[in-house]
Amino acid sequence: MSWFKRQKAGINTKRSDQIDVPEGQWAKCPVTGEIINKRVLEENALVFPGSGYHMRMNSKGYFDLLFDDEAYDVYDTDLQPVDSLEFADKKSYTSRISAAQSKSGLSDAAVAALGNVGGHQISVAAMDFSFVGGSMGSVVGEVLSRAIKRAYTNNTPLLIISQSGGARMMEGALSLMQMAKTSAHLATLHEKGLPYISLMTNPTTGGVTASFAMLGDFNLAEPDALIGFAGPRVIRETIGQDLPKGFQRAEFLQEKGFIDFIVDRRNLKNQLTQLLNLISSN
């Protein structure tokens, strides 16, 4: 029976998180290694059914998820970023913008729309991390400002869905000015007594968090979303201490009172509808 003798010691196997998943039909959860058909993932609003992990969703995905009958009007798609500083690092800013536009089909990292959610007309602006990290430049600030103005002009609530690495360094001070600009428009919305709902997704950081994202009358977040101003490493080095477990995650911020609700994306439309029903009844 010598032909059954093992020639090599041990048996090599791969763990589930090491399995290579072919592109196209399947998707793997980056946390648990759960593998499911992409069609199932899409039917679950890009949330893995087993782990509840939320994949990033683009602006169109949120609009189709939230608006009644997927019917809405999109605005300000003609706005184009300008390289006022003639910025260049490894690539020129103009080439980065061109590549991002070709890949995403968007003019910049934010899109605004107007439609009905649960029968309530609402102005919505959604950011897109795939476009230069969802960074906030002049166009993003203008799209958001016009969405806010559209809300107080049409006497409707406002929803902003944040997904951003912060201010866009390639536009320098022009990017930082958008923090004040959007906040000023939100002050006008508040003066008119109209509600602002802020939804923070993964990640919401930098100048976006420091301005409009945290100014909501209702601050919502998706599960386990990274939310903060400076990164954990910078904070750790600044204060010289280790940070608490889960620091800057949505659940930690809710515990500390910065977040009102954590909403599973699969229940987002129902939760928003209930909130809009409550607001409109008062």
C-alpha cells in the first residue's frame, strides 16, 4: 500500500477571508469573508445579509432607494470644477478630475435631486466617495448650497447624505470656503423653520464633518460608519494616548450624544418616512 504514502507534510487550505472571488458575479464581505451573489447584495441595498456590513452606495443608488417610484429631478449636473490654482502633485488636478468624471459619469462629487419620499416632497443632496474621495471643492459646495436653497425656496425638508474624505486640497482656501457657505445657507433654512436631516455614511471626515454634516436637526448615521474630523492616528499622536475602542464609529458617537439614530440602509426609507410624517404633523 506504499502508493498511498503522503509525500508532503500537512494540508494547505485557505480560510474564507483568503478566498479569491472572481469579478462580476460574486461579492465578498471585507469583514467576515461572507460570499454572496451580487444580485442578492443589490437586492439588499448593498448590505451583506449575514454580517450587516454596508458597502458604499453612490448618489444614484440612494436616490433610487429613497424616492417614491424612483422618480426624481436631478439638478446642477452642468457645474464643472476649475483648476484655479493650477495644482499638480503626481498628476495634475485637471487630469484627476477628467479621470474621475470618466469613471463615475458625474461632473463632481455631489449630486442634488428633488422628489417625494413617502409622499413628502424633499430636497436631497448625496455625495460620492468614488469621485476624488468625495472631497468637497467649489462645485460640491455649490451643489449642496443650491440643494439647501431649493429646500427653503420650495418650503420642503432637506436631506444631505455625506460620504467624504473632507476638503479638497487641490482647491486650497476655495475648498475651505465651502464650509462657511453651506453653513450660512443652513442658517437660512433654520430661520425659515424647515428641518434638515443629515445622514452620515462611511466615511464622513474632515471639513465635511466640521461643517454641514454635524449641523442637522436630526443627525443619522449608517452602522459602523467612520465619522470624525482628524484621523485616529493624528489624534493619538497629538494627545499621546490610546483611543477608546470603536472611537469615531457611529455607535461610539451615538453613545456620546453626537448621533441621534443609527439606521440600517435597508430600513432607511421607512425610517425617513416616519420621521417626515412626525415632522409634518407638528
